[in-house]
Amino acid sequence: MKPVRVRFAPSPTGYLHVGGARTALFNWLYARQKGGTFVLRMEDTDEARNTDQARQTIFDGLRWLGLDADEGPEQGGPCAPYSQSERQSIYALAIAALKAKGVLYPCFCSRERMSALRTTQEANKLPYRYDRLCRSLAPDAIAARLAAGEVPAWRLFVPEGKTVLNDMVRGEITVEHADIEDIILVRGEGTPIYNLAVVIDDHTMGITHVLRGEDHLTNCFKQIIIFRAMGWEVPAYGHLPLILGPAGEGKLSKRKHPEAALEHYQVRDFHAEAFINWLVLIGWSFDDKTELMTRAELVERFSIERVNKSGARLNIEKLVSMSGDYIRRMDSASVRAKVCFHLVKAGLIAEPLSAESERKVTAIAAAEHERLKAFGDIVEMSRWAFADDLPMEEKALKNLKKDPGNALMLRDWAATLCDPLPDSATMEGAARAFCEARGVGFGQFVHPVRAALTGRTAGPPLFDCVKILGVQHSQHRLLRGADLAHSAAS
């Protein structure tokens, strides 16, 4: 058997779709499991829509996922170049060979004739299909029109018969050639259309297995006919199910779902290994119960046979849960580094970090480690710790002003704080003793204190909030809270 060579071939015309990311993942897993080669190829012949930014988005997305290509535009390799826009000389040779084999024929039909043909077929409730008018042109007629300067497109000569595809995911599928029109493969200016370029690329790059979305299934039969017309070996095909929207409401698309873009997950910065674990489960399973798997386990366990035929829903809740689970398993130093990165990026702290920023980052990371679901969430989770003019939730303000005695309680407890602060458990014990001495329930203490310190009703453990702010800032906020409580009482 030939060594396995698979490819991921996106078009750099916009964002990297999460379905494309899954296709890349399945190809990468298959290559790694089989000891094969994972090729990245850019299908960038659409000059009007291609952008350097979209190209970079693909590179960055694959890097974030840890899907390292063995060959590609960045890595190079024996089949370079890996961008279709740079492969015109390769296409020209293949097109010349197709013409020499008599597999292509020139089509001189104008746009006006094709438009009229469509109108007639629609009026007769027939499927739109080229009527093969130019297929019957005599050689001397073709030569005369070419000599007169007419520039034809070149169509595929689809033979009679049928094509049987043994799809790795969907099983045996048969298409009668009578249902496949003689499609244009070469434009008038001599450039190949998508189906021809893909076949030439897959052959010259030695691709043995093509795993791609089911939206390519209709193209597959045309591509197989081209392979056979050239006398080339046809790769094995597997067409992956669609990814459906979060509510199962049809195909996932960015027009309706912001979750369709991989960048959505990168910006929030979910744990990348958790994301890989979650992504592979959209349309594939190892068994009926196992969900959490390391990358090494995925490489070992992945199989095309267990890919579903039907579409799979994008379950964001499962991703959030899995990412939180992965983050909880991380060591504190790694979490701290991620927290620091996002706080710097958001402008809440500046580099190089001051001693106070170092202390605060460490305290925030320790306090929020168990609660984090995605690293980027730390910005909004901890913004309260940096705000000079602390915004206050309506319910938190109500907790602060609820009891006339809150003002005095906040001032008195502020006076008990001093450096160095003890650990959170010791602070809680002292606070409970403080409440008992005043004849105040601990719940009556916690709610106004949290409101004064954070402006919120929920967050990290209360005494972790004190550790995050430090003595001076905690006292300042407690006294400001006391003034708000006093103003309500007076």
C-alpha cells in the first residue's frame, strides 16, 4: 500500500469555518494515525475574493489548533508550490494532455445562447443542462472557427455509463453519466476551473485519501471521470457530514451563526486541546460513553468507520464544560501566564509588570482558576479589580443599602484589615468572629461587603477578592461602600 497522503485545501476568501477546521482535524488525525503526510494546499484562484488576511487567518487558526502541516505554503515540500495561483504551468501541461487524449472538446456557445437554453429548459420543467451542441462539431468546422479567432471554452467529454463511488463514510453511491453534463473544465483564457485544478493537484501531490465536507459530493463524480480520463489512480474519498447550527436549525453559516468562524473561539481563547476534543466529537465518536480524550488518544482511536452520515449539531454548552474541565487540570503557573496575557492585551495591566501587577495577576489567577471556562473570559471576570470608578450592579447596590447598620459595619471591618493579609480561610474565620461579636449573621455581612468590594453579587470567593485588591484598595472600597450605605440611611 502507498503511504497515506491527505490534504486540507481551504480557499483564502474569508474566515476559517469551524467545519473546515474539523475537516483539517480529521485529515490530520488520519495522517498521524497512519504515519502519513498532512498537506496544506491553498485553493486561491479566485483573485477577486482572495486576501492575504484570510490566508493568514488559516495559518493562525491551524497553529492555534496544533494541526501542523507536513507540507504547505509555509513549510514547502517536494510538491511545491502549494498555492493554486502559483501552479499555472503545471495545469497547462495537464490541459494539453487532456486535449491530446480527446477528453476535452471546444465549446463556442455564447452566454446569450446558454441563457436562452436555460429559459427553454425551465419553461419545459427540465433540469438545466448543456445540450452538447458543440460535441458534434466536425474537426474541419472546429479548425475553421479557431482560425477565425474564436476563443472557445473546453468541456469535459462525459462517456456513457456510470460511476460507482465507494465512499469511506457513506458507502456505495452510483451516479449515471446521463445525469452529469459536459461541464466546462477550461475557460476561454486557458485557466482550469475548480474541478480540473483539484484533480491535477491531488494527482501531482500524490494524495491517496480525500476527506472533505459532503457539499463536495456532487463534484466527486466529475472529478473521478477526469482522473480516469487521464489514466490516473483515483484516491479514496470520504465525505463528512454537515455541521448544524446550535439549535440544529440547518447548516452552520456565519450569516446566521457567529459560532461558524474559528476566530470566535480563538478570541475567547478556549483551551485548545479541549476545543480539539470537542470538535472531533461533532460527527464522530469513539464509543457511546467516552468523551474526554487526549490528543494522543484521539490519534490512536480515530477511525473513518465511526464518522456519522447525518449532520451533527454544534453543542456550545459541551465545549464550555470541556474547556473548563481542561483548565481546572492545568498547573497554576500555566493558568497565571494565560491570565496575564489577556489582562495585558485588554490594557488592564501594562508590561513590564510592576510588583503590584505581579501580585494582582497571581491572586486573580488563583481565585478564578476553578471558574474559568475560556481564558479570554478573565477580562470581564476581573475587570472589577481594576476599575477606579467602580460600576455597581443594581442588585449589589440594593444589598449595600438594605440595612442602616451596613455603613458602620463596613467601616469597622475595614479597620481590621492590615498587611500582610492572612490566607482566605484565616480571614474568613476572623470575619465570622467579627460578625458574632456584633450579633450579625454572616450572610448579613457577606452581601454588602461583596457589593462594596466588587460592585457585583457574584464572583470569586469573598476573601479572595480582598487578596486580589490588597489592603489599601480593599479599605478604600469598603469606606466608599460605607458612604453609599450611609447616604441611603440618612
